[in-house]
Amino acid sequence: MESKTIKINKENYEWLLKKAANLQKKSGKPISFDEALNEIRISKPKTMISDLAGSWKMSDSEWKEIKEKTKKGWSKWKISYV
């Protein structure tokens, strides 16, 4: 396996060390930083734009203002077809 050297600050090193320690506790075997990084990479949840639905609270007047400004902006777009 090819290896590379990277520099990380102390805060990130300690964070990764804790992640590796937690993984080691779960698995009951020694975990390398490489294994810890790989686990973090593959276990990251996929987020979708639809996950944000309903999370932004706004009043009717705010929505009206956004809608009007968006329409105004869109009216300035010039679309040319080739």
C-alpha cells in the first residue's frame, strides 16, 4: 500500500485520535488512523436538499418579498438559444 505524509494541526490530530479510539472500543481491535479516516469517509450520511424542507421559518411577508425579488431578477435574464 502506498503511503503519504500530511500535516494536521493538534486539534485535528486529537479529534482523529478520539475517533480512532471510539472505533477501537467498538471493534475490540487496534485501529489505525487510515482505518479511522476510511470509516469516517464511508459512514458520512448522504444529505439531500429535500432534508431541508420545512427547516426555514419565515413569515408570509418575507415569502412575498422573496418571490417578488426572484421574479424581478428572472425577468432580467436573457436566454438565447443556439
